[in-house]
Amino acid sequence: MNYKSANEYYRSLFGQKIYRLALDAGCTCPNRDGTLGYGGCIFCSGSGSGEFAADRDLPVRKQLVQAKEKVAAKCGPGKYIAYFQNFSNTYGDEEELKQKYEDAISDPQVVGISIATRPDAISEKMYGILEELAQKTYVWVELGLQTIHEKTAAWMRRGYPLPVFDEAVRRLSALSGHLSVIVHVIMDLPGENEKMMLETIEYLNALPIHGIKIANLNILRDTDLTLEYEKSPFPLMTMEQYIELLEKIVRHLRPDIVIYRMTGDGAKRTLIAPLWIGNKRMVRNSIDRSFREHDVIQGSAYSSR
């Protein structure tokens, strides 16, 4: 069984290894500012999943310099994706955000831009901005779905129903230019069994998405999830159980969908559980070894959308 990795996809597109530079657009989220609620999704930290992003108080051009310095030790000079990572990066003043996107892609080493957001945080004007941007460079819009199951979504305080996600995917995929949709999902959510998790994967197979980011549930400090977990601990998968699930996910996933991530990636210093995820090298090696043993291998044919 072949799967499509982000590393090989980037090589097919740009002819070399590409690194992401985590940037901060200074946005918040409708699930935090009172539009939908306060506190964000139950698993979201105070940084909005942007623990590795550059300093939001700096202009984007200076953030790029700072981010390059962070990755220089392991990659040296090369090409990059400008990644607006934390909170909802289409939520705010559209013209100000457009200028930040433009500043990011003006760097000659930046070959594309990835924008993480919510499907309910893309205005009519923003759709036009994204389409215009996609005429100039490669654009990936990352949407946080996590699960298709409404009971779980209500528990996590996601704040929007599934049809809102469907509509955003279809609208984004219909835009002209080099624009692709990546979807974030979380496995091992409380109350979800393997059948339900695989139903989320099968659902995505029927939508015009390009890529997926798969994470196991990480319980991080300074989140409401931590309070719930400490009050009433619930079981989490072992590494072996999670890798077994990953293999099933890969076998269920539509062959052209690129896998951008296979595990959670919260900062180790904030991790409460599961502790095994903090040893990223061990986890990565264990996944690779298990995949080889069970003939789950990287493929070589990629779709650009």
C-alpha cells in the first residue's frame, strides 16, 4: 500500500526539500473573542497551536528572518513555505491580512504560503484575496475539522456544524490558481471508537481535498482539556495502538491525498499526556519500521490539488 508524504510531494513540486517557516499574523479566533465563545476549542492552548511560531509583535518580513534562523541549523539555505500557523489566519481585517500574505511571498526564498484557519472564518472578500494570491504562488489553506461526528464536535466546542466545513472545502477547491485544501483531524478523541475515526477519513475521501494532517489527541498545559483530564482521566492510546490505527487510516485514505502529518506536535514542555509522543524521534522511527514491516510505503505519484 502506497501513501503520499509531504516531503516527497514537495520534492515532486519544487525539486528539493522544503521547510515551513511558522509565522504569526496576529489573529485571534471567533471561538475566543466572543463571536462564538470564549476559550477556544477544548484542546487549544493560549498560543492557538502556535508554540513554534515567530514573534507576533514583529512585522512579517522580520518574522521570516527570525524563523529562518530557527531552522538554519538543520537545513541551511534553501526554499521555504511561509506558514501562518496559530489561531485563525483569515479572521481579521482582510486588507491587513492581505498585506501580510504579500509580505511573506515577497521573500525570494519563499515558494508558497500555507494559511491555517477555520471554515467559518473565511469572509466573501477573503475568498477573493485567496484566489488572487493563488495566481501568484502556491497556496495551501488548512482547515481544522478534527471529526465529522457532531457529538464529539460539541464536546470540543468546535463551534460550527459539518455543512459549514463542506461548503468551505467546495468553495476553496473551486477557486482558480494554485490553491489546495489541507484538513486537520484528531484521532483518539473521547467517546470515539475506531469505526468512528475511520468514518471521518472515509468522509474526507469524498471531498475535493488535497492533503491531511493527522494527530492523536495531545493534552497540553493551560488548556481546558487539561482540567477535564485531571478531574476525570480517560484512557489514551499507547504508541503501538496508535501506529496500528495509522496503518488502517493509510489503507482507507484516498490514494492521491498527501499526508502532511501523522502525530500531534505540541511542545514537549507543555505535554501532559500521552508522554510517549514527546519522544518524536522514537515515534517517527517506530512508525517507519512498522510501515515497512506491513508494506505501507511512500508512493511517487502526486496530485497538485
